[in-house]
Amino acid sequence: MLTPEQLRSTLETERQFRNVLLSAAKVTEPKPPSVWSGVGKLLLKAIPANVVRDAIVGGGKAILANRQRSADQDQPVPEATKQ
């Protein structure tokens, strides 16, 4: 026969074990997919590849042109071209 203290201890141990199991089950549940991942996939499928390529190439050319312009402005003007 169990004493009230032994019964209380047993029930508390079972409660702790149950809580550990429930928290472990929560951790193992996969998170639902983000809305933004779906939007990203939709945009990738909706925009044609040549538009993306042209945007990247155009952006690269603009960056290079800006660098060249700023490099040209930093160079001193040669004496032979001054009048």
C-alpha cells in the first residue's frame, strides 16, 4: 500500500515525464513553410529568365560605368590637353 507522500511523488514524476514528452514532441514538429518562400518561388517563375539576365547585365554595366567615371574625375588633366 502506498502512503500519500509516495503517491504524490509518483504522480509528480509522471507529470514531469509527460511534460518532457510533450515538449520533445513540439520540438520535433516541422515549422510550416514561410509565406515569403512561396512568394519568392512565384516571382522566379513569373519573371522570364532573359529579363533577369538583362537586369543583372545592365546593373553591372552601370556600376562599371560609374566606377570608370569616378576614376576619370580623380585623374589630373594632362598638360598637353590644357589650352
